[in-house]
Amino acid sequence: MVSDPSRSRHPARRLGVVLIAVIGLGGLSGCGGPDDSSYYWGKVGSGGSGISPKDGGTAGGNGADAPACIPLNCDDINANCGQAPDGCGGELECGACQAGESCGADGPNRCGAGACTPTTCAQAGAECGLASDGCGTTLDCGECPEGQLCGAQGPPNVCSGGGTTCTGSLADCDGDATNGCEVDLLSDPANCGACGAVCSAAGPCKQGGGCEGGSCVPAVAIECDEPPEGPCWQSSGTCNPSTGECDYSPVSDGTECGDPCHRCNSGDCVPLGQGASYDGVSSHRCCDGVAVDTSTNADHCGGCGLPCASGESCESVASTTGCQKYPASTSGRCTCDAGVDCPIGRNGQHQTCRNVTPYAWRCAPVSEEVCAIGQEFFDDPDCPNYCYYP
């Protein structure tokens, strides 16, 4: 946005009600000279930008008609004594202090006990425009050289080049009038709060940070607490500085995941094989991915996939034989009334329904072929036979 050369020495003003620069103890300042063609910081009228020459002309920069500048009042600037800039090129008269008090003793343009030491333009670093000396007197800090503007690059009462009139938090930091006010000092990390004020880079294992409200906000370390889905990954990881990504490690292979018949393997939760032991007890097996006791489970009696007939039950080997060398945890047998009540083995044939004493009406295999897949056959002449997992 190119400014009107005839107004190139005069400052741009911010939007909204603005307390200009803090002079000495925090005095108010304007951004223009005292003459009737200067621009000042003030409140924005209904027109929008809040930048207005005192003579009611057009603000330099884009050729658009600027809204009226609405002067500040003493309440706006929390002043109860002395003179102060009104933001539109005029001066406020905010009253006098009572006997025994001094203006500026309790803050800029505030009555209080004690003395107030006035601040000069030089002490406050004000190069241009109107400013308060903090003790109730308005200072005229002069105008900028030809080709510079008062407050054009952020700080009020400071001359800078560029020839561009900027409003609000926008600034012409590169001095190039062709691209206008290219920087927002409230959010640009390379020009945070002022042109050239650079915020530190976040880095590969940091997040957030940057420029917020004209102040640099430090970045924070990335929290690696979102591992891949599933129970087979460590809950926390570490950030890889070469990629900026979180790396997670799987839990140890063989770790139970979800239920006794599933184990972790390289980060995946996989079922144990059909008939696999899940806790070391002989009759505790994984059948179709479910933990069962083959000495009592009627759907897997004596082995996976060996169901008892409807109405029949599954008894442990210890219940169906007096042979103490066969513990109850070894396997199971179905009760039966006939051969069709007995489980069908891997050869497609039923086990035999034992009809002689002792231990009649119990199913018993006659060979390994009527056992479940993966089982072996135990033949004992003194007791009923049974199938078992080796």
C-alpha cells in the first residue's frame, strides 16, 4: 500500500482505543506532530480503521476515505490531572490536584503525594509525535525525516522508513511500499511484537510455540503417549529427532494380550494354536481361541472339538477311573448311553461307549484316530483309555 507523499512524514495509528507509548512512568504519547495535518492514535469511528488526519482528509496508503478519529477522554486514559494527548492531535485537560499532591506522583497523570519528575522525549526514546511527560504536560517530540513515518513499523513514537501507512497490529517491516503492511506483529514469529523480533524455532521434537499476541511463546516437547492400537505396544515412546515422529517399542513376545489364549508377537496380538496349553495344566487348552478345561467342558471333552452328546456330561479321568496315576487334570471323558453319544475323532468315527464294568457308560477311544488333532492315545489294560495332549 503506497502512502500519499505529501503526508509521508506523518504517522499511522492503530485500531481501537490505545494508550500510546509508556513515557517515563508510563505516560501517553501520540504518533504525530502537533500541526493540523498530523495523524494520531485515537478511537475508531464507524468507518473502520481509526487512522485520520486532523484536517479530515484521506489517510495515506490506500487512497480510501478514513473514518473520523474519535478523541480519547481522561477516563479512557485513567488520568485525573494535567494535560495529555487525546489521540487525535489535541490535548486533554484532566484537572488539577488538591493541595499537597502532585500530578504524576501516583502514576502518569495521576494525583498523589510527593513529587513527579518529568520525562523528556529523549529519555522515553520518543522520536516523533505527541507524548506525555508523566507529570501533566504534553511533549512535542517532533516529526520524522522525509520518507519516514512515525510508528510505521510497530513501536509508537519511533520513526521508520517504508512510506506505508499501517493500522492496528500490521506493520511494513521490509520497507517495500509495493507489498504494503505485510506483517502482523501479533502473530509473525519473525517479527513478534516488533519488526525483526524473532521467536526461537520449535525444533523437530517440539510443538506449539511461535508468536501469540505479540509475544514469543516457547515450544514444548512432544509427548509420545499415543502408541499404535492394540495391547502389544509400550504405552509411551520417544521422539526421533531425525524425523520428528514418535517411535514405540512392542512389548515382549509371549506377553498375554486380552485373554489367556492370545500372546503378543512383534506388536501383534495373535491366538495360540489349537490345543495349546495356556498355563501349564494338562487339561487347560486353547480351543478355537478360547481357554477351556478339557476335563469338564462338554463342547471340548478330552480335547478340542470333541463334544459330548446333548444331555451327556464331561467327567475328568479321575472321576471315571480309580487309577491314581491319571490325575484329574489330565483329560476328560463323556458319559454315554450308546456309541452315537460319544465324540467323533479326527478320522470321522465315534469313540466307543464302554458298556462293561467297571466304569461302564463312559466314552473311550480305541485308537489315536478318534482323538482330537494333535492328541495322542493312552491305552491301559486296567483302566478306560483316553486321549491327551503331549
